Amino acid sequence: VFTACSDDDTDTDTPDPVLGTWILVDASAPLNTQFCLEEDSSITFNANNTLSSTFYLTEAECAATTSTGTWSNRGNSIYTITVPMIEGDLQGTVNFSSANKFTFTSLAGVFTFEK
């Protein structure tokens, strides 16, 4: 027989929904001119708050540019993503339209990713 005297039944170990590999499917202006959207740029969010990315950038003549960085979930759908090829930290709001699609809205613009 198990009994509990406190209200600690909430699951705090739920994986962050951003974990996994996501493909960049759209970027708003002016970002849309910086990415070769006909190529599958991707970003992988790892459980240890690191990330790896492969972006196809117009400045690299659409050649794959790989990088590593970090990410954090600041709560209330606010995320900070740090990728060296994108200058500075990008802080923005993540909105999941489904388990397989989200938008990341920052001051730089809007990115749309799909699994």
C-alpha cells in the first residue's frame, strides 16, 4: 500500500517539446533572403541545452554551414537560442501549432520549423 501526504504528483520530467531535429521551412523578410529555403536547413535541440545546426545560407552560396550552440526555455513560451552564425542571442517566442510544427518569433523575424 502506497500513500502520499503531499501534492507532488505533477510530472516535472516532461521533455521540452522543442527537443529533436527541426527543418526550417520558412523565414520572414528580411531573413528569407539570407537562407536558401530550397535546401533543408535544420536545427537539433538536445536535452542538455545544446544544439547543432546546418544552415544553407545565401552568403555561402547555399553550401551547408554547420555550427553548435545552446538553447534555453525561459518559461511562458520564451526561448533563447544561441548559434554562432547568427550574431548574438536570439530571444523569442515559440508557438507550437502542432507537435510537428512551431514558429520562433524574434526581433530578427519569424522562423517556421517542422519535424
